[in-house]
Amino acid sequence: MSFEQFTGTDTYLASAELRDAVNVAIALERPLLIRGEPGTGKTMLAEAIAEDLGLELLTWNVKSTSKARDGLYVYDTVQRLNDARFGDRDVSDIRRYIKLGPLGRAFSEPRRVVLLIDEIDKADMEFPNDLLHELDRMSFMIDETGETVTARKRPIVVITSNNEKELPDAFLRRCVFHYIAFPDEELMADIVRVHHPDLEAALLRQVLIAFYWLRDQPEVRKRPSTSELIDWIAALRQAGIAAERMEEELPFLGVLLKREQDFEAVNQRQVRRRVGRVN
């Protein structure tokens, strides 16, 4: 491949399969659709691509009320009306009141950028299909001015989904897809060392045992994520918790578990484990 390839960064450890997916999407000039459970680094991937390739990152945080048109541009009719009634600005120039959205800005930038469309599945079912035309043609028209905005450099488009709803087949056909699996213990140890490079080996071993034990408990509905593990280790180190203590209890569970039911279920299991050891 002749283009500059994504290899990951010092703070974002990408698997070989993920690196391949990114580079194939860049080579084919297709959007990269990323799925995976919360905390697997979907959003951070776009940041890592921008950092590694030295490109600007534009972010479009999709909401339930988002419309595809919002990503292209917004015509601020309210501001124009206010200026006409109370201001001294020339309201005849409609271009003053056209504000490009993230997708519109990505098309209009003179240099290539990375565009993150984050959590596309939050919007309604028509949202992905409404993006197809613009993503395929890499251009759009501003109806109020008749101006056509065409991408000078095709952006690298990263789209994330939490799989809250199925995306249309027509949209999926135009994407390169990759599912980010939750890191195994070996990869997680490498990730932890990036954030806590001087963490003692014994404590790292104990926190990973506890972390994956928590994730395996069937009663836990919201399983702790990578970012919560990093925060938990920071709390343990700040309090001076030794590895030996981790064998008997799990301090600061509120950093890892965020539901009352999960907290109670894990506490009950810990009590049963202690009783079993005593007997």
C-alpha cells in the first residue's frame, strides 16, 4: 500500500487486525464502522489515527435528535431575523448565516482530516441512509446559496456504534467493519503499563485477577471497562493498597461498579468466598 499506514500510538495499543481494518478503509476510501462494548477504545481510535498520521480530528457526537443535514450545515434563520430587526449588519449576504457542521467542515478543509461520527446508532433509522449520498459523492449543495461544497481531500471517516439498533444494509455495504473485542489479560496488562508504567508486578497481577473475576460474574449488568480499571488502579496506588490486601478484599468498588444491584451482588459473593475460606 502506497499511503501512510496507521500503526497505533504510544498510548493506543491497536491489535494487528484493527490496524489492518483501518488501513484497508483508508486504501479503499470507505468509512470504517467500529463496534464493541463500551470501554474498548472505539472513540479513542479516531484520536489515535489523527495523532499517528498527523491529521486534524473533527468530531460529530450523534444524538437521538441528530439529522444528517446537521452534519453538513445549519442555516441560522433566527440570527438573521434578529440582525434584520435590531442590528446594523448586511443581512442580504446569506452566507454569513451558513454554519458548516462537522461533515461540511471535513469536506471544506484544504488538507485531509479524520472525521469521527460517534455513536451513529443513537439517531433514528433514517440517519445512516441520509448520509449515504454525501459520503459516496463527497460533496453537497447549500440550498440557500446554491453553492456546492466538494471535498478537496477525502477525509478518513470513522463511525462508532454501540449496537443499540441495527444499521441499514445499504449503509453497511459501504463500510469497512471491525469489531473491537474486549482485551484479554495479556493485552490489558500492556494497556495498564502504558498508563501506570511503574506499577509493581504483584499488584498488577492481583488487580487483573479481580477485574476479570468481576466481569465474569453473571449478576453484574454493567461490566467494568478498561478506563474504569485504569482509574481503579490509580485509586489503589493513591491509597497505598498492597497486593496482599487485594487477596482478601476489593477496595473502592465504586470506581468499577456503577449500579447498586451490581455492587450488592458482588459484595454478597465476596462474603460467601470469605466464609468458604474460613470453613
